[in-house]
Amino acid sequence: MNLVPESSPAAGPGHVTTGAPTVVVPGPDVVPTPLQTLRALGSGPRGLLEAEAEIRLARTGENVLPARRPVPWPRRFLRSLRDPFTSVLLCLGLVSALVTAWGTACVILALVAVSCLLRSTEEHRADRSSAALRGLVATTATVVRRTSADSPPREREVPVADLVPGDVIRLRPGDLVPADVRLLRADGLTVHQSALTGESAPVVKQALDLADPALSGAGPFAQPQWCFQGSSVTSGSGTAVILATGGETRFAAAHDGRAGQRGASAFDRSVRGISWTLIRFMLLTPPLVLMANAALRGRGLETLPFAVAVAVGLTPEMLPVIVTTTLARGAARLARTGGVIVKRLPALHDLGAVDVLCLDKTGTLTEDRPVVAAATDGRDRHDPDVLRWAAVNALWTLQLADLPAADALDEAVLDAVDADGPGAAGAVDPDAYEGVAVLPFDPVRRVATAVVRRPGRLGVHTLVTKGAVEAVLDRCAMDGEERDRLLALADRKAASGLRLLAVARADRAARAGAYTPANERGLTFLGLVALRDAVAPSAADALGGLARRGVRVKVLTGDHPGTAARVCADLGLRPEGRPDADDVVTAERVDALSDAELVEVADRAVVFARCTPEHKARIVSALRAGGRTTGFLGDGVNDLPALHAADVGLCPRNAVDVAREAADVVLAEKDLTAIDRAVLAGRRSSGNIAAYLRITLSSNLGNVIAMLTAGLMLPFLPMLPAQVLVQNLCFDAAQLAFAFDRPPASVLRRPTALRPRDFLRFITGFGLLNAAADLATFGVLALALHNASGDGGEAAFHAGWFTENLLTQALVMVLLRTGRSAAERGAGGPLRAAAAGLAAVGVALPLTPLGPLLGMSALPPLYYLLLGSVLGLYAVGLTAARRRYERRHPADVPDTARERIGASRGTRSGPTRASCTVAQCGNCCCRGETRTERKAGPECCATVWNPGTC
């Protein structure tokens, strides 16, 4: 802690001063005494004068977090234009306007406006919902102030916003620490600061005058004399002086806007890659069309509108609308059914692409309460009487001690005894004893003692002591060798992640006087009660579900590595069958690794223990650098850097205010099942977007290749710009069905990502096949129209190609939905209805009065017969090509297709029986196997192999 001298002499306590109080910054190097701190702040043990507090409040401002300024709706609308696809469409619309293709320009600009409107409106709604969740910080605090220099100090409740540096406050159980403070006095004070550090256990705080040398490098949160805003008092009481308020607290430092600079998410990277691929195609198309027509046909700039129309035809102009509509529908469904708020629409896609989920164990994997794991004697043998003596202590401590709240360890012991039921004959019966006195637990003694008597044993009192192992052994009558043996036994148990209570007792002659800690001597050691964190009931099922969906869970915690590893092992998260030094990694090892080394270690490890906020952020960044799409679930100030570093940040609704503002997705509760539902919603949206891109881009590419070829072969333009515009409008209207389609079940089984290289490979192959069908139509038109000539021949050619284009696009929409079973492909739905409507328009439009207006005429019946043959062959070729593509590139298609391929080869997909592990399979990997019957390692799939779960 550094004390900066004031610019003017500080007045003594009780004097009003207009000089600014010293800003006291907590730091581990120098710890001033309470008196030095009070003098530096211009305060005293009796508190500030009311007039001085008002002056300081006017100077320092209210004790509130810096409010995040809401983004106005118009600014959100303009920000939507920065989307790569939207920018491409906007440029094409402007180019179309420059070449006087007003129809094309109006349609494109209207699509841009609709997309931006949908996106900005949905994100604005999500922001308003998130703003309604504010309200973590305490509303009032107990402060000590005086009305005048001669008046006595008086305690009163004041709004937290009115606190100023130098105020003296009282802390009691249940209070939220309203600012950063220095303790002046503490009586058994413990605070819960998991929101700041991630540690689940309360931390002892004491008003030490000097720094503890053992904690010199432990950081400010470990210093016993300081408490920080965002923590809460669990037991004891204290008096403290406020060091910093508002924006000067460490809680607010995490709220700094500079921490919110997030890199490109998975969605941003995918869209950017696909956009640049399309941009390259579009930039090449118009010059090629102009040069080819000038060289071969002697045409000049009159072909510029056609060249622009071809470029527009390549562009999936409905993509911004479909992406926004799909994501908005998914976000609205999540908000309606699960109370999940998606603050940033692309984050829903990122959820679907997540393959690594990082989280803390407290409140997610565990219930933040202990349960008894075992009770053993000094030889590590099961002994139920040890637990029952501990229950005697817990029962009378709760009844006789004036505690503000029941101790969680005492409740765990009593719950365990109740669950065991009545003991055997001769067993200790806690209800048979009467309480005489109690010496409650305090952080200095680290033990609690209950004095009881048993009716019928007159003149005898029994002291039952339980607490920290070392503290209880110090009070027992035993030699040094026995003490060392018991300490080694306790260390082994603690290393496995158990929390230990030692239990001892002694009979004493009854006495009328009060019992004191001096009576806690010469005890007989009984044994150890081991406790572990209670596993959340839904955690095991949720972890299994996430594993089956291809999401690996990693635990980033501030707790002891043994504690975290035990919880993970209990849930089957840690692969016990293949122990590895990289399974559990401590913060010290993370510090010793380079960024490149951490990428490899982070991918293999399951647990990261003793993590600071910086460690969490670095681990998440390393996972992303290794190609993982990473989600992070956090709820405290210590989670902010990692929330910003992840592709998608998640937090529960009851998280601290700054965590909710930093998160992309706000969950109804801190529950893995809620994340599972959100991941499913993301994959549904992503699956529809991926299907739209595959189908549209391959169809558009085929049409562009055919149009360019026809433009060079024919003495007239293969399609007029107006016809291209109408064709695109019809196809665009049909494509809206993708936003309402139900993706195949197989899409939900693994992360869905938009990979530019995969899309390029897909659209190139199927685009060439589409172009072949278009060019085959030339032969059909040549046969059907061999007697036509002049304008009538051109109009008939335009009508024939218009019809064929829409029919092939309808076929593509139905047949290229990869990864579906026969039942799924045959089921009705919005996409099939849209394809049927598109085909009907393609056939009927040239025959209506609109046909001649668009430069099209009726076609002879022979054309339709020949076209039917071409379309039949195209459908057969499309189906065969799709199956061949699924066989050659199984990584690019959903699991159902891969399973079908494996079955056709007579092999099974997925892990082999020998390599199947609990981590891969989740809760159970064999048909009919329950969680309690699950085996680890090679035996995981020893029964009937079930590909649906592994």
C-alpha cells in the first residue's frame, strides 16, 4: 500500500478540511498501521463529520460503478453496416445505381435496410432486458459519523452511494462490503470473495498492524487487513475505514472499458473469410464479361448492366436477412422458453460452434456447500462414532452459540448423521447429551468446543472439540511421532481434494465456572471427518450431454488443485484411466510456459487450479490460438478478462453487474443444462445458415458460369438484366424459408462452424454440376426451338432458360440438405413448400401476361418433355455427387451421413472400444448403462457399443 502525501496539511480528526483526502492504493509491499491510514485519509476512529462527508461526496462523486453508456438505436443501425456481407451488398447496390440498373439497386438496398433493421432492433431489445437485471451492490451501509466536533459518534444507515473515503463503517454477517476498506478491528471476521478471486471457501480477515511475510507475494486479495467491494461478510464483525469508492475501487477497475476490446469471434472470422472469397469472384466477373464480349462479340459498355447483374447473381444477397432472421428467431425462442438473453446476435452462432467450454466449478459443477465423504479413526478405518461426536459438537454449537448464521460444515455433519439413521447398540447418540457451554469457532483458535453432559452421569462434563487438524492435534495428549503420523495422514487426504475436520474429546469434572480456551488441553484424538463439495444434481447429466455434442469442458478455478480434481473425477470429467501430469495444471506452471507451449498444454488439460483473472484470460486465449472455438462461463469480477477473451462469454442472471455487461449471453441460472439448451439453439441457427450458404452459393456459381459461357456462345445476351433481377427476386423469396427450416438432428450433435475452405470445396464441385445442367439446357433449347428465329427465338430462349434456372434451384434446395435420413428428407416443411412454389413460378411466369413484358414467350411442349429428362438426370447426378462428397469429405457433413457411410462400408464410426473413455462418452457410453454402472477407461464400452452416445 502506498500513501501519497496530501497537497495540504491534513487536519486532525474532527476538523473540517477542504483539502482532498489521500488516495490510498492497496498493495502488498508496504502495510501502514490503522492509525497511519486514518491520518492519511484525514479521518479518525470516531468517523468523519457530516459536513466533511458532504464536501468529500461533492468532490469524489457518488460511490457507484461507472455506468456503461447505452448504445443508441441509430448507432446500432449504422454499426450493422460494418458486417462484411452487408458491406458487399451495399457496394453492389451503389454500383448498380451508377450503371442505371435501378431495379437491382432498389432491391439490394432494401435487403440491406431490412437486415440492419432486424439486427439493430433485436440487439437493442436484448440490451434493455440486460439493463433490467442491474442491482448487485448493497443499498445501505452502517457508517459512524458525528454532527459536530464535540458530539459523540453515532452509527446510522446511509445509502452506499453516499459513502466517501475516510468514512468508518461497521461490517456484520450478511453485509456486502460497499467499498475498498482497511480493517481497524475484526472479531472472527470471514468474508466470501469468490466474485473477486473465484475461491469458494470464506477467507479470514484480521486487523493486522504489520504485513504477514508469508503473504508478501500472494496479491492484495490474500492480505488479511483489506476487504474489497464485491465481497460479502460470512461471519464475525469488524470496523473498517474506506480507502476508495466508486471508480477507484478494484471492483470498478475490472469495469474499465479498455478491458472490453475483444478480438474477432468465430462468427466474425468465418464471415470474413467467406466474404473475401466472394469479393474476389465478384471483382473478377465484370471485367471478364466486358473483355470477353468486346473481344469475341465486339460489344462495348452496353454489356456493363449485364456484367453487374452477373456479379449480383453470384452474391447471396439474402444472407444478411437470413442470418439476422435466423439468429433473431433463435434468440427470441431462448428468451421465451429458457429466460436466456442473447445480447449480441452473432454470439448465438458462436455458441453453436463452441467446442470448448471453460467454467469455474463453484455453483456450476458443485452446489457451493460441503457434504460428508467419510469419517475415520486415527488408523484411517471407518468409524461412525467419529461423525457422531462431531454431530454432538455441531448440534450444541448451533444451539448455544450466538451465531448470525449456521455454519455450513456443522449443517453437513448433522445432515450426514440424519441420513445414517439410528446407530447400532452402544453407538454414540447425539440426542442423548445436554449442552452445558460452548466455545465457538474463531479464526485464531481454529476450533470449536461444546461442553455437554449425559443424564445419569453426575459430576462429569464432556468436552467435544472439532476444527482444523493441526489446531486439534495441538490440544491432544500424544507424542510427537504420533502427531507427525496423523498430520501425514491428513495431508494425504487433503491432497486428494478433501476438506478435513479433526475431532477430539475429554471428560472433565463438572464445574460451575465458565469454560475458557485454556480448558481445551489434554484431549483424546478420535478421528477425522472428511468433507467434499456437493456435486450439483444436474451436472453429471449436463456434462454427458455436452460431451456427446462434442463440447469439451475445462475447469478454471481459484481453488486448490486437489479439490477441483476430485470434483471432476466424481463427475467423470477427468479421464481417470490415463493419468497425465497435464490433466491438472496449476497457475505456477502456467506462468512458466511460453504462449506456444501453453497452447498444447491447454488443449490437453482438464483442470487449471489457483487461477487469477489474468491466468484465466491467458488460458482462454491459448485455446483460441489453437483453433478452438471457446466459450467461458463466469459470474464474478475475476472472470471479466476471460469473458472478453472468449469467442462467447456467458454469465448467469445473478452475476455481478460488470460481468453481465461484459457477457454476450445472460443465462437464467448458473446451470450447465441452460448452456446445453443455448448450444442447441446456436446449432439450429448455424445449421440453417450453413445449409443456405452451401445451396445458394453452389447454385449461384453454376448460374454465373453458364451465363458467362452462354454470353460468349450466343449472338444475344442469354438473359436480360430485368430477367436476372426477377429470377433473383424469386430465388430470394424462396430462400427465406431457410430461416424457418428445422435442421436435421445430426446437426445438433457436433459444433457447427462456417469454414471458408470447406464451403469453397463444396460450392466449386456442385456449382460445376449445376453449370453442366444449365449448358445441357442449351441443347434442349436448340432442339425445341430449331424453327424459331429473330426476336421470337430470343424471347423463347430467355423463357426456357428462366424456367430451367428456377427448377434446378428448387431441386438443389431439396436435394442438397446433407446429413438427413430418408424420413427427414421426405418430411414436409417450409423449405419444401418454398421449393415447390419456386418451381411453380418458373413454369407459370412465362405463360402469364408478365412474360412478354419481361421479354419471354411461351415454349413448345417438346421443350418441357426434354427439360424433364435433363432435370431427372440432374437429380440423379446431384444425389450421386452428394453421396460421393460425403464419403470423401466426412468431416464436412453431419454425423448422420457419416454413420450411413460407415454402415455402407461395414464399419463403425467414432471411437473404438479400446479407446473409448468417460470423457468422450459423458455419463454413460453403453446402451442400458446408468451413471452408477459406468466404467472408466478401456472398459467404458465393454457392453453393447452404442454410436449414439459416444
